Amino acid sequence: MIKEDKKTKRPFDLWESIFLVSGVFSFVVCVLLIANYFQINRADPVNTKVLNALIERLEQDESDQALRTEIREFDLLARKAYFTNQWQIRFGGYLLLAGVLVCILAALMIDAKKTKVKEIELPVKKTYVLTQRNARKWLSAGGLMLAVTAMVFAYITHKNMEDPVSGEASTGNDRNTFVDPESNRSDDLSPDTTQFAVADTAKADTVKKLVFNPLDYPTAAMKNNFPTFRGAGAIGLSHKNNAPVSWDGASGRNIKWKTAVPLPGMNSPIVWGNFVFLTGANEVKQEVYCFNKNTGKIIWKTNVPKSTQSPKVSDDTGHAAASAATDGENVYAVFSNGDIAAIDHAGKMIWSGNLGVPDKSYGHSSSLIVYFDKLIVQYDQKKGSNLMALDTKTGKTIWSTPRKVKSSWSSPSIVNTGSRVEILVLADPGLSSYDPATGKQLWSINCTSGEVGPSIAYANGIAFAVNEYAKLAAIKVGDQPTILWENNDYLSDVPSPVATKDFLFVATSYGEVACYNTKSGEEYWVHDFEAGIYSSPMIVGKLVYLMDRKGTMHIFKAEKKFTLVGEPMLGEKSDYTPAFADGQVFIRAGNNLYCIGK
Amino acid sequence: MKKSIYILFFILSAIFAFQSFPVNAENRFPKPEFEQGHIQPETITPSPRLLLLEYLDVAVLITALSLISYFILKKRSRKLVFWTSVFSVLYFGFYREGCVCSIGAIQNVTLALFKDDYHIPLTAFLFFIIPLIYTLLFGRTFCAGICPLGALQDIVGLKPMPIEAWLEKVLGIFPFIYLGLAVLFAATGTDFVICRYDPFVGFFRLDASFTMFMIGGLFLIAGVFIARPYCRFLCPYGALLNIISRFSFKHMTITPETCINCRLCENACPYGAINMPVQLKEKEKTETVVRRYILLSIMVPIFIFTGGFLASNFSSGFAHVNPKVKLAKELKNNTNYGMGEKEALEITAFRSSGQSMDELNLEVAKIEKEFYLGSWILGGFTGLVFGLMLISLTVFKYHPDYSPNKATCHSCARCMEFCPVKPGVL
């Protein structure tokens, strides 16, 4: 009899049935609503392939009324589908709400019918003190855990946290006004070349150790701007691909502004936010300039006092050959005599010093580059070459690695190989890699000779080194670097090469450009632009921009076959590498800085 | 212990959900472009709600609070409390779409206190203050069934399970932290985070981001098994009521007469808000208690300083929530809100406003300074709450019989149904 009772299933009563049905109904509606949400998110109804193709066809023949009608009908259909979908979501929401309400009501009714039997545990437990003790213990543990988590999180994110935007405002009153060049204290400089004068000692004292993920290099902010000679990482790659391809200096077509640069300099522009930076120098003065990116107006110019006599330089290099670098907070500049300075974006000198007058012809010309909190300086000379990292906040040396190389005028590049970040530096006798954190040499390979001017190109794990009277070498980077291929047909003494994943472009100073397969070294094409080239080519999207010495920009496709896209002329001599940001090109030419684009 | 794990899992899921689903509020369907002279109708801004109707809301709030207090204290009826909850969900929830609400009004009051150019609507102020007054008089009757958020969770709380008392205490600190954060963001004019992250308002309006629907759904599903998870472990207004209710003039009681210690109500409260009888013999040695009390009292200033120091490290991070700070940062780094080539609306608006970068930067510097000070206060407040909680767990509280914990009792009247003592019987 008992067995029969167990086997007999009690039939669902009315409320239980309602509960079950409404529960299943709500669940199904909920799943459908979620699916609908994802479907809507995935679809882009006014940007379908079909519609875009039709619009493209219409642009070719705007008089095609039948096509116009077809597009309208298609567009209307897409809109109808969208609003139908919206209605479905709203109606589904009401259905779900109704279903859930019925389900809850049924559950309450079922619950109300149940006899509430009180279960009492015997005997009475004496739990008061135990509960309090446990609560104290877990509350303390929880609080400690919260504090430790907060501390760790604060430590990890310290760089971001220590980056108050208001830093821009600290000298807000100085903005939009010229800084009196004489106002900078020349007596800040110590005769001891290893010492740096820090304008704001309080700021220097509060410098804290910064933490960052090395593999974030180059950061999104760097990519959005143009912080260094040859772009983020200094490998000739612009992360913006919307640069204009047409302009004319003579008529002013597509020239947004043109501003005279007070002092000469062979350095190229860099861009951050609303500012464009250049440096200029002669035998008596050294200056850093900040231009308004939208108007071209010089917002400020800051004098970097000469700490020592400048060396003899040629006209081709001058006293301000090295391009400046910025990290979004300060702009860093170095001059032919080794004077180096950090200036904030309001024009205020943060620190300055001298690296020692370089023992080489033409003076110092290697451009600067920033690696998070370190300013990397390649200081190759006849004796005592070294690569150093200066603290961006104070100018103090973080590390300095001696280099057994001859004088060079190339600039350091920083590449992210995917597993680590390396500083790649080229000088006779070869290419060397350094750990940016410690300055330790990671590897080195002999591949060049002579007085090296060009910097390297890098793409897809392969670095390309070239120098006149030496050779072109493709080097697979890594702890065991290997030369993949070599060539000595087209060599450069000034412009640096540039590479995409598949193609390498080598521009020579006499005007010929050669394109190679990056992996095999197969020569795809050679084109003679019939004008000398000192500027380094830049990859911008699928195009290569290359300025010749006459001021004509040669724009061609980064492809296996040579295809010229445009040859806009500026009309002024230019030996500088252009900068790219926000759909604009910034070119130094003659004594002017140009902004091209809208 | 198993139930505690469920709760922890739920909280982690909610946090994960916050992180995982980006808010997609972009209007993906632009207006059609007409070529035949059709003029787009002007965008119409809905007119504000009639003032008279706003006062009606206040009248409804007072009436509902009076009625529910009467139902709890005089009628001692769980059923009437339940139906009042249903009414609140319908009126304050679905009809008034969760606004104005007392929880969010904390931010209006804060903003009015810190920003001279903000004038708080009278109704918002009344919605903030009236439940506080009723709580001071009758305990948390507002939570019982007037707050639409609490009422909704109360209705779905079908299978509530008790959780460990110690866990209840530990999680009890979060409403205070949330309260501090909400005050910080409101005081700096940054955001009304309580409203932005209200998990239930989307249901009332049938309109919210997918993320918020998911979070709200998680809370409701969890609410079936863990009674009122939002009220107990997050609600910032609940944190205020928790303090005020301790001093309530006439709080509800489990028994209408003298408690006979029958123990029938022992497991009745889904919120663990019943003080069990504690015998004097359970008391620890006075010497031990006093020593611990003194030690913790000395530690409180250390907790305050440590909390302040830790929170101050996040001041820049907190400040970046502020739209102006965010704008300045985007402009400074030229990151264009990650919009790629198309200029972000915020930047277009800034350019057309005529404000200079210098003016913006000076404004931002002021905001960041406020955040720095505010973060110290927030951290100090959290440290203080933490210290006081530890002290309260040291003090021996003698209870001869079963009584509601005035701080955490939501006055839902469930326990009354279990009491066999009827008024006037004893």
C-alpha cells in the first residue's frame, strides 16, 4: 500500500500548471529577445553590401532614375525591417513581463496553499559569541583583502592614475603667449655635463616608479599622434590612413596653413593633440617651437640655453638636425652640441642639461624617442659611444650602455616583436638590440660599415639595415639573429627604408626607389623620380609618401607593381620627413611649416 | 556555507556582467535624407510633468507610508504589507517609471549641498526626507513595501534561504561604500551613478541597455533565493535607513505582547534580522571585551587614514568618469573617444562652444582637486564604517527574547505570522 502511494504521482493542480506554462513561456520569450538583440546588433541595415553597391553605381551615373528608385525602395525596406524589429522587441518585452507576472502570481498561490510547518532545532545553540567572532574574523579578512587589492590595483595602474589631465592647466595662464627666451634660467645648467638642471625640484622629488605593460608599446595614444621622427616607434609607419593625396603649394590648394619657422633646423615635425613641435638653432640660439595644429600660429617658443660651444656642422645637418620627441606631457629636444631639454606642453622648461659635445663630424643628429618613462638617446661618436635612457621627469640617467661602434647619425627605433620590446640601433659594424627596461644588449649582428646615416625599417619580425657603400641586409630579429638576404644594388646614405609585411622600399639619395620582397629579397620594381631624396618615405595605409628634395611628394601604392597615385608639389625645397595626423600632413619645407588638408 | 558560496558567486557574476557588456547606446539608424523638399520635423522635448502631479506623488508617498506603518504596527498583517508592495511596484515602479525615487534623491540632495547653481526640486527633497522621518518614527516601513525596488524583490522572494550571519555582516559594508561613491560623484557634479546603475528601472520603463537588463535579471533571479540582494548588500539609501532605524521611536515587534520564547519565529526572517535571545552566561570575560574594545577604538583612526590614503590613489581614476575630465584627456591625447576618423560628438560640441583649452584645463584642474579631497573623505568614511562595524561586533548585546534587529529589519511583517501570541491574550 505504501509502495503504491509512492508510485502514484499527484496531478498538477491549476496553479501549478499555470506556473509551469507561464515559466516555460517566459523563458522562451526571454531567449528570443536575447537572440533578437544580438541579431540587431550584428546587422547594419543602412550599410549593407547591396545598398552600398547600388549607391556606388548611382554615383557613376546620377541620371539613372530607375536605379535611384530601386535604392529608395531598398532603403525603405531596410527601415521597415528595422522598425518592425523594434516593435517585436517592445511587444516581446510586454509578453515577457506578463509571463513573469503570471508566473510569480502562480508561485505565490502555490506557496499560500502550503502548510507552513515550523521546524525548531533542539537544543538551543549558543551561537552569539561564535557568530560575533566569525563576523569579526571575516570582516577583518575582507577589509584586508579589499585594502590589498586596492593597493595592488593602485600600483599596477599608477601611470594612468598619476596622469592628471589638469597638468595641462598648471601653467594655463602661460598658454597662448610667447615665452620670453631670456626668461629661461641659463644658470640652471651645471658645468658638469652629467648633471641636469630640473626647473621644478618639487616635481622631481615626487617622481614615483611607474608601472606599465611593455607590450602595450606603441600605445593607442602614440598611434593616434605622431610622437617621434618617422612616427610611433620610428619605423616609418603612420597609424592614420586618411592623408590627402593632392595639393598645390603655388595656388595654395588644400594648404590649410603655412607658418614661417624662426630658426633653421633639419629636424622633422612631430604632432601630439593640438600641437605640432619643431626645433630650430643657429650658432648662438637653440629653440623649441609649438604650433597650433589648427591655425599654424606659434603658441610658444622656448629657448634652450647653450651650455657650451656648438661643434662645426655642415649645411646639410645644421645645429638642430635631431627631431624632437614627445610623450604627451613634455617635448624633448637635443641639439648639435649635446644640449638636451624637456619642455612641457605649455612651454615651461622642466629640465635641461648637456650630454657632452659629441666627438664626431657634423655634430649630434640622432633623433630622440620615448619609451614610457625613459627618453632614449643614441649617442654614437668616435670614442665613448653609448645608448642611454634618461628619466623623462628629471633628466637623470636611468641606464647607459657603452657601445663599441663608430660614429653614426641614424636614429633609434623601438619595435614590439610580440614577445618583447626592443630598441634597434644601427651603426658600424652592425645592428644591435637593447632591452629598453635595463639597457642590456640583447643581441648584435654585423651587417653594415661606414658612417651610417639611415635608420632601420622593420616589419613582421624582420629589420632592414642599409647604408651607402655597404649593403642592404634583411635581418630576422631574435636572440639568434640571422641575415635572410642581402643586396647592394640600391643603397642609401640619408633616407631610411620603410617596410610593410610584404614589401620593402629603399629610397636612394639620388632619386631612385627600389621595391623588394621582404622575405626573399626579390626585386619587384625600381623607379627613378629624377630628383634627389633626403626625406624618409612613410607608409600611410596602403600608400607610400616620399618627398623629394625639390618639394614634390611622390605618392605611390605599397604594392608589387609600381603605381603612382599622385605627385603634389609644394614648391619649396624639403629634406624633411612629413608627419601625419588627423587627415593632415605636416611638412617642413624651406623656412616654413605647412599643414596640408582640411 | 554552501549558500554563502551562492551569494559570492552571484556578486561576482554581477561584477563580471558590469565589466563584460559594453553599453551600446548609439543610434544606429540615421534619419533618412530627402531630396524632394521634405522638411524634417523638429525634435520635440517633452514638457516636464505638471507640478500638481508631482505633489500628488508626494501625497501618495505619505499616504502609502502612513498606511503601511499602520498595517505593520497596528494591524500586524503581512498580507496588507504584501498588497501595499504590489501597489508600490505598480505606482512608483511601472506608472512613475521608478522616478522620482528616494534612493536616487540622495544625489539630488548632495548636488544641491555642493553646487550652488543647482536647485533641488522640492519633490526630490521630500522624497529624500519623508522616508527618513518615517524611519525615525516607525523603523524601515519604507523598505517594507513602499520602495518599488525593494517591493519588487520582496514579491519575487519565493524561496528565500538564510545566509550565514557573519557573511551578512561582511557584505553589509558594501552599501556604505556605494553610498560614499554616489555622494562623491554627485558632489563633483559628475554623474548620478545610483540612477545610471539602477538594476530595476529598466523593467519599470521596459527600456534599458542589454547590460542593465542582464544585471537586473540576475538580481531578480538571485532574489528568488536570497531575499532582497540589492537592498541588503548594495542599496545606499538602505545604509542611511540602517543607521536611522536604530533610533526609531516605535519599531515593530515580533510579538504583540511578552515573548514566550516559543522559538516559532526563529527561522522566519529571510533577512536574518531577528535577534536571538542571548543569555548573560554567554558573555565573554569583561577584561577580554574591554581590551579588544580599546584596541579597536585606537585602530579606528588608522583605518580612517589607511582608507583615505588608498582611495586617494584612485582619485585620478574616479575623476576620469567626469565628462569634462574625459573630454580634456581625449583632446590632450587626441584619441577622439576611439571613434577613428569621424570626430566624436563631444569634441564637436566643445569646439562649437567657444571654450578655450585653457579654460577647460582650469575647470578640469578644479574638478580633479575636488576628486582628490573627495577620495580621501570617501576612503576615510569607509575606514570609519569598517572600524565601527568591528567595534559593534565586540560589544555584548543582551537580548532576553526574540526581537527584530532595528538596523537590518525591513519591517516586512513575515515574522509576525509565526508568533502564536495574540494581542491582549497575555
